Amino acid sequence: MRIGAHVDPTDPLAEATARAADAVQFFLADPQGWKAPQPRDDAERLRTAEVDVYVHAPYVINVATGNNRIRIPSRKLLLAHAKAATAIGAKGLVVHGGHVNAGDDPQTGFDNWRKALAYAQEGGGFGLPVLIENTAGGENACARRLDALARLWDAVGDHEVGFCLDTCHAHAGGEELLDLVDRVKAITGRIDLVHANNSKDGFGSGRDRHDNLRGGTIDPQLLVAVIRAAGAPVIVETPGGTTGQSEDIAFLRTQLDPETAVR
Ligand SMILES: [Zn+2]
């Protein structure tokens, strides 16, 4: 099982080495901004690296919203990030499920997702799997609770999209982790990536504050059980920099594969 971390984008491969990580995830542009991603000088190194590369799209992207001034730039920025992620050989581009505004019909959000994927197809396709991630908060989210996820997948399931399961978001979002993988796969048929994070906040809090795997309000063994059941590559998006993330990665290796825990 490939295990890695979300790292600073300056030199992701050095960050992987520092953590003994098999995989890295990073941003290609300011996650709070609308700037298009720029070509990277280390594209060739990233493409040919042993380390698996994932890209996280900016948080500002919301292809579901009824607000044209967010939705249209979101479609364009998502496609731009997909092309830039493809250029560095990324295995997937993670993007949050998004939400509609209070009072808007949730179905419009699912329909807007379908339109965003059709827009990308007309623009030559993403070039790599786009992985929709479950989110922790909001009452009108497209991928917080599984009832919404089921409606989202009804809308987008015919397109080439995957799913990224964040354990902190599921717990804080109000989905029990026990048997979660089975319930998700019954909807999506797949889990392409796990974001393995503990949560500083309680079940159903709607808050998105990650904690190290052995900290937080989730039983670490429950996290391990979810990761084992998912059988997908794992990225920790946990605090504590190199030390905190290295410990989280080492903990998972020990728990998941005791024979080869020492590397
Ligand atoms: Zn995440």
C-alpha cells in the first residue's frame, strides 16, 4: 500500500524522502486563489519519480454552486489544474465536492457537476483521474453525507471520475467510519485515494481541523480499519511538519504491514 503526505510544493520529492513517503500530494497554485497553475521546472523529475504524485485543486473551486461568477471560473480552473497535473505525471487531481447556496435546490449542484465534466470533455478531457473528495461542513454540500453522494454519483457516474475519502471529513461531517468503505463503494464502486486524518473536532461537528493519527477524537484503530478496507493509496494531511507526518506514516506502515514496518 502506497503511503505518503501532503507537502509543500517547492520540492515535493525532497519532502517525500524526508518522510520516507511513497507518495506526495501538493498544490500547483495558491489554494485560496484563482491563479492558473504555472509549468514546473521539475516536471520531468516528477513524471519519472518512484514517488507517486497527487495534486490537490484549490479550495476556491466550487463547480456546483448556482453563482455564475464562481461556477464558471471553477470549471476553467479545474480543467487548467487537471492539465497541469497531467503534465507532471500526477496519478490524480483531488477536488472538493462543493456545495450550493442556502435555499438553492441541491439537485442544481449535482447537475452543475455533470455540466462541469461535460465542459472538461469538450475541452479535451482532464487527462488524469479527477477524484471528488467528501467534505466536512455545510448543509448544502454535494459530498458531505452519503445520501448526497449517491445523488452526485447518479449525475456524474457516467463520466470518468473517482473518489477520494477523507476520514476527518467523514467523521466531522457525520458519517460513521465503521463500514464506511462498504457504504461508499456501494455508491461509487471505487475509492481511489484515502486522506488519512484524525479530527480535532467531534462527530458531526461540521468542522474541518485535521489532527495527527494518534491524536484527535477518532479511535486510531478505526482509521486503520478504514484504510485497510479501502485498499487504496493513502495521503496524510496532518500537522506537525516532517516529524508529525513521518510518525503518522510510520504508524500506518506498522499497523498495516507489521512484516515490513522497518525500512
Ligand atoms: Zn482531505
